[in-house]
Amino acid sequence: MGGKCPIETTLSLINGKWKLLILKELSQGAVRYGKLGAAIPAVSAKVLTQQLRELEEDGLIVRTVYAEVPPRVEYSLSDMGASIFSVFKELRRWGLEDDGLARGECSFCGQCIPIHGKEKSPQPEREE
């Protein structure tokens, strides 16, 4: 048994204090660096840059540089990055269950369902 656990592999790709929030922000389309920083104000510029680089190196996001003056850079989900939202949907479901410790509440923002490759993202189903 020399193979690495697939759960460990997945967690290693999204392990980082801000990576899940970055992916969530990118779920609705391409976003510029400044908008990402504004959407996650608690993250420092250094850490945001580092985590974006790691996500890009791991193939979860795509960095697109436009040859304009001033230069424009956008970040978006790769196909692999969009595919991880099936895991996020399950995390959302699990977080809404009454586990006796903390009751999660969903704002129905729709960011747990990426629009990557789709016309329009459906809203998450309301849990009863």
C-alpha cells in the first residue's frame, strides 16, 4: 500500500486558511486581484498572493494576464477547480445539519454552485 489517501490529497489542495474563500469568490466567474482582496479583507496581500500561486500551481485556478496598459490580471476556476464544488455542496449540506455543536445557516448566496461552464447557476436548495 504505497498510494496516498485521496482524502489527504484533496485536503492538501485546499489546505490553507483562505483557499476555500478564494475558490468561493471565484465560483461566479473571473475576478481581479483587487476585488478578491476586497471580498476577503482579513487576508494580507502577501498571503493572498501566496495562496493564489499555490492554487494555480495545483491546477485549481487559472491566472490570465491581459496585454493592456495598465496590465490586467484575472483569476478564474479551472475545470478541476470547478469540479471540487461537488465536495463543497456536501460540506454545505453537512454544515446545515444539526450536529449538536453549531447550527449553520445558509444565506443562499449561490456561491457553493459555480457558474463555470454553465449559463446560470441555480440557487442552492433550501434545507427543511
